[in-house]
Amino acid sequence: MVHISASADRITNICCIGAGYVGGPTCAVIAAKCPEIRITVVDRDPARISAWNSDTLPVYEPGLDALVKRQRNINLVFSTDIDRAIDEAQLIFIAVNTPPMHHHTHVSSLGAKPDLSAVSDCARRIARVSLTDKIVVAKSTVPCGACATIAQMLRDNAQSGVRFSVLSNPEFLSEGTAVRDLLHPDRILIGGDDMVAQDRLKAVYMHWVPEPNILTMNMWSSELAKLASNAMLAQRVSSINSISAICEAVGANISEVAAGCGSDSRIGSKFLRPSLGFGGSCFHKDIASLIWLSESLGLPEVAEYWHQVLALNRFQIRRFVARILADASRGDGSSGLQGRRVACLGFAFKEGTGDTRNTPAADVCCELLRNGATLSVYDPKVSRHHIVDRLAAAAGTDCSVDSVTVCADAYSAIAGSDIVVVLTAWSEFRVIDWEQALKLMAKPAYVFDGQIVLDHDRLRQLGFNVFSIGHTHVTAQ
């Protein structure tokens, strides 16, 4: 690895390749906190760049809209001119997708090597375009050793006399709180063996992040810390969900059990909220990458451990659908949910975001469709075409989305339904007028709360039959 000269100026020009969930919010915060730095976010998708330059951003995150519009065209630019941005930058973030390849040795394995083709394309382009020394920073989640591969590609394709220093600087954003996470990070990791380059990137973050919260380490440690962090968070979700199944069997209350565990300072309460399971773009992919890494290193026991985290996530969805089928069947000999209308409240993989990638809601909806249900779906932040497209992709060829209506509000979805299922923990569902909702529904009326957001005692008093994850079934009074 070559080292950038210590006499180099402070960073004043940054390019970020990739205008997605990571690149856009990250650069908006850096621009706001570092007014002396010009930041250009580039992407080869003109529609995405147009959206970043419009009044309707392509990413929904609380606080992001105001932040982008305040900095845009001051020191934050969104552009499709990738080569120019690379040429002018001193530091280049790579923030492109690294989806799983699903090419693994064991047919039964859930492991998947990340597809680094987009990262490789970036490295080759940076090497081809750059006429001056650059710091190249991997923001994308990559497997161990990827940064070393990027460095080798840059060396192999560099213009004469141009030097590169490669750093690992993984993101730790949680969708729905991305801006807050960026403004108040628990830690910043900078992995690499070029201390000067590390210090230059560190100086950018020190505009708003306390120095003790910025950790420097080697690249392998930084790369693995990202995968391990997401895997451990997902593990907690699967752990509490496994206990929720026991609660339903023995009559315990999962909310009380979670409180009893979370009050132990050694455990803590974060990520101990039982639910339908985790979704989004990161947890599945990063655990699959960890499984693949473990298998490739000859560690089958480790791979199996993380395999079970994913298996329990799928099991939670199957259990929830099975409960709906068992409790809300007509009892007249008809199969499944034939002729039943189900109001599905929420579709995003969690509250605070419009992201539907790997959303448990899609899996639940598809299983309901396969069992004959007609669906009315409402989500405050997911558009109709995103809901229909995601369902069509998840359903495959064995069921149709023709029986799906996307509604403009919760009451429209509930009207005429036999069953309400809560699939995303949006706060607005807590304040639905359930007395009015009951009047709109067929009788008997059922509510299945997959996110534990509703007042179940109140619903029972009103006349609903209620089931919630980790609680015993409650019939109407």
C-alpha cells in the first residue's frame, strides 16, 4: 500500500459514487457539518440524480429533506458526470450496492458471497480517470479482504505516477433514523494501513464527532466489524422472537419477558422488541455473507449458528400466518381464507422508512394470497406501484396480485374487511379510532398484531378477537 504525503492539504473536495440510501444521507450530513468541503454525489442512473435534485427525494428519512434542500447547490451537488467528480476529488467514497450472489457450495446453505462487480467497476473507473493521488474509501459493505482487492485493482490500472490509498469506513445507518445516526454516531470506524490517509478522513468527521468515537484499525477488522455488528443485531431480533413462540405456548407475555431481560444492564433493551422479524437490505445480506465466509474458511459450526438466525426469522413469519389461518378460519368447511378480506396495515420493512426490501410484510401478504384472501394494503410511506411490484416479485408464479387493493388511508383498508393485520409499527396505527374501525368491518372481527403496537385489552373490550406476537389469543368480551 502506498502512502499519501503528509504534506497534502486538508480535504476540500469529496466525490461519492452511489446516490442511494447510504451515499445521499451520508454526504448531506458531511456537507452540513463541513461547509468548506465541496461534495459531489454521482450515479449512473439519471432518474435517481434527477430525484435528488427535485422536490421529492428518492429516499425518505426523517430530517433528510430539509437537510438536502438547505445544502444542495451550495456545497452539495448531485450529478451524473462521474468522471469529472472523480478527477476533481481528493477523497472518493464508494457507496454502491453489493447484493448477494447466491452462488454457494452447499445447496441447503443460506450463505451468499457479495457481488462486488459494482465496486470493481468503480475501482477501475477511478484508476482510469484519476490524474492525481486519491484516497479511496469503501462505504459499501464488503467481505473481509475486499479493500485489499480494491487497492490491487487501483495499482494495476493506475495512470503513471498516480498513487491511491484505500480505507474501509463502513456505514452504520439504521433506516428510519439515518440522519440522527449520522449526526450522533456511536462510533466511526476507519480501517487501513496508511495513517496519514486515516488522519485526513478522521479530520473530516471531527467537525462533529468526538475524537474518542473515531476508531482506527486495520482493514480486515473494520470490514469484519461491520458484518459482525449487523449479524449481532439480527441475532437479538431472532432471539427475542424465539422466546415469543415459547410465550404463546405457555401463556407468558413477551412484552413482560422482554422488559425483564432488557432491564439487566448486561443485556439492555435495544433490539428486544418482538415482531415479525427483521427485513431491509442489510441484515439478510450481511448474515449471508458471514455464513459464506465461515463456510469458505472451513468453519461449518459457525456457519450453522448464523444460519439459524435466518431460519428463525422465516419461522416467525410462518408462525404468524399459521395463527391467522387457525384462528380466523370460517369453520364452515371452506379452505383457508377463501372469500375473506384482510386489511394489511403497513408494508415497509419497519417504521420511519419507505424501504420494502426483504420486508416481512411481503411474505405475509403472499401467504395470505396463496390461501385465498383478498387484500387491502395501506402504508403511509410506500407508493402503490412499489407495493404491487414488491408483491409480484415475492409471489412468483404461484399466486396473483390481482386480489390486492392499495388504499390511501387505514380506514379505507379496514372498510369491509374480516381481518386486520398490523405488519409495520407505524405510530399512526396506535391512534386509529378502533370503535369506528369495528363498525366498518364484517363480524366477527379479527385483529392480528404482528408488531405489538395496539392496546389489546381495549380492542377486546370493543369486541375484537385479538392475537399478538408473544401473547395468548384473546377473544372478544
